[in-house]
Amino acid sequence: MAALQSVKDALHVNGFAVPTDGLERVGANPAIVLLINPHGIPRGRFEDVCAESVRDTPVMRCVEEYIACLKGLGGGIPAKEWKTQIHAYIAAQEQPHVSLGVAARYGYFPFDHAAFNTTRRLFELLGGP
């Protein structure tokens, strides 16, 4: 993965410990942990992780129908379908005008879902020696 190699090269050039792979804690003061998210797949974004965590909800099924409807219009879907999807999901919540980060704070995504396993692991690595 080019992004991971780029970060590793920058760490090396600047004299920091360099993890062999993502989600590996190395060094001390500072400890270094890399995560190119989502971890272990070639492409994706944190929005994809959040969407996966609510994939089986009635609201997300409606969002998927909405996206399909836009696609049926012939060119009606924005280039960033993933962003449209997550914003449509948030728009169906009690506070529809919030950002992804605020939506997460409001509990719109179940952080105990398996989709967040990698993110939880990152925080575990950052919190312990």
C-alpha cells in the first residue's frame, strides 16, 4: 500500500522508529502506531467503516434505496457516493445537521460493531505500553 510506505519512509527519514506494518506499536517517547484506515483493504474511508456498522438497519436500507433511485436518474449521484450515503444516514437521525464526528459522539454508530475492531485496536495500542 503506497500510503503506508510513504508514512514509513517519512518516519525513517526523520529518525523515528518504523513499524513493519500497520497496527504495530514500536518505539517509546514517542511510541509510533500506524493505521491507514480502513486497515487491511486496498481502498476505503472511515465513512465506509461507519456505514458498515449500520448496514443492516432500516434507515440504511432506505438510504440504499435512495442511492439506487439517484443512480436511476442517470448521472444524478455525486462523484462521492460514500459521502452521500453517510450524510443521508445522518440526516435521518434526531440531529440531522451534524458532521460525522459529532454524529459519532451522539451515538449514531454502534462502536461495539465488528466494523470498528481495527479502530478499537488502534486505541488499545495507543493507550498501553
